[in-house]
Amino acid sequence: MSNALFWLERYGIDGLRVDAVASMLYLDYSRPAGEWVPNQFGGRENLDAIAFLRRFNTEVFARFPQATTAAEESTAWPQVSRPVEYGGLGFGYKWNMGWMHDTLNYISKDPIHRKHHHGDILFGLHYAFSENFILPLSHDEVVHGKRSILGRMPGDEWQRFANLRAYYAFMFGHPGKKLMFMGCEFGQEREWHHDHSLDWHLLDNRNHAGIQTLIRDLNKLYRTLPALHELDCDHAGFEWVVTDDANGNVFAWIRKGSGARARCLVMVNFSPNVYYNYRIAVPLGGTWREVLNSDSAHYGGSNVGNVGEVRTVEGSAPELNLTVPPLAAIFLVPEG
């Protein structure tokens, strides 16, 4: 307890991440039958560990209310990020390990095979609001032969970087806070190693510099668009629009803020095809402005898009007639 408070008090860090919480919570974690002792009620829950984690979070937030805590908890233990007074463990956030593994599995496939793994993208939204989630691309995923995030991308050089840009934009448009390990933000090619510095020289290459610029712009957009963060952990902040285009590798959804016009359409195309005249329903009529396109030449893309804005086609409900760039994500917001 004193160690946790020391780091916050002496060094002013932003928060604490607790590793391997699942191995603390279960008495039988990684232990075969006969090699663990049940708790006093005959269960597998480690009651002392539960009490400790609750006290840890209570002490941290009582003394440092602006800090946060995050649990790397890989099971379905309930209420990890619910306050202690409501029966939870009291963490500020839980790492979304399922999202990380599912989406990395999907994006590592050649686009021609992704239609068979369409559910890897959809599944995370079934439980996305059950906790306050962080979407991690963590240190564990860029070491020990797993390759870097860029190293997992299929295709030729252009496709690999386009895939990476689309994946990062998908992550920023998805509900949940964002966490990237150092080097991911400019597309480090090799795995991370504790004995070497990051490969900053790669920024002399326009593709790597484009990744860094995209991450900068995504961070800015995330902060400035209420629709992307205001209702991040709330069902009311998300609505699917396109879930059934497995053959096209296309997904689309609306992110919502608390204001009536705080809306953002996020559309991701995980195929190398350009789709023209792609009709999509939107909640508001009028002009929608394209505020980010990961296929912009500014990021190293092919510059396919909607020339900055598009007006709805009026009918029984407003629709947008979009040009969807290849291996890319676009973000559009209503004017006014």
C-alpha cells in the first residue's frame, strides 16, 4: 500500500496498473486439482486478495482523486471497475484483453480471409460497457516472437502501413480508453527490447512519419470531439450502423456525446477495395464533414475520400452516399 502511494506522492505519476490480477483473485489459478485450498466458504475466490485490492483502490482514490488505477484482469470476474461501496474491486479501469486478442487476430489476416473472422470485430461490443475498459496494445504484444504491431500487418509495404493506419483509427473510434506501447505510435518494425532505444531514425521514412502524424491527429480529435469520449463507458454513447458487410470487410457505427448534435460516424474498410456510392443511414440530415481520413496523403495514403464533406440524400431517413477509401477509416461529424 505504501509503495503505491509513494509513487503517486513522490513522483506525481498519473496512475497505477496492477499486473496479473486474475492470479490474485482465484485460489486455483494455474493450479491443478488438489494443489489449492478452498476459502472458508468452500469457494475458489481469494478473499484476502479481494480485500487487499479494495483497500488499495480506496486508499489511492481517497488521497489522489485525480489519479487512476487499471487492472490487467483476463477473466470474466465481475465489477472490476465498479466502486468498492457498490461491491466492486474499485479499479478505475480494466484492460480489455479480449478486444486486444480478437482484433489483432483479425487484422493479422489477409483481407481476403477477414470475412471469415468478421465476429472478431463485433464480439467486443457485446461486453464493451460491462466495465470501464482500456483498449491496450501492450508491452506483452511486441516481444517474445509476437512481432511488432506493424510486423503483424499482411500485404506489401503500402498495404501494411494502410492496415496499421486503419487499425489505429478503428481503435480510436471504438469505445474505451486508448493505450499504446512505446514505438507503436510511429510503427516500429522490430520487436521492443529493453537493451535498445526506440528506432527513432524510422521517422526519416514518410510511411513511419505518417503513422506518427496520424496518432497525433487522432489524439487531438479524441480530445476535441465530445462524441468520442463523453459517453465512452455507456451504452447510450454507441450505435451500430453496419455490422453485416462481412464480404466487404466494412464496419460503421455512430459515437454519441450528450448534446443532440454531438455525433460522429466512424466507418472502417478493412479491405483493399475502394467502395463508391456506399449508402449509409445517419441520424441527422444536412452536411457531414469528414474530419479524419486515414487514407489521406498526409499520412501516406492514396488520398481517396469525400473531398472534405458530403450532404445527406433525403428520403424516408437521411443517408450519406460515401466514397470509402481502401484499408482506411473515415470520421464524419454533422455541421452545426
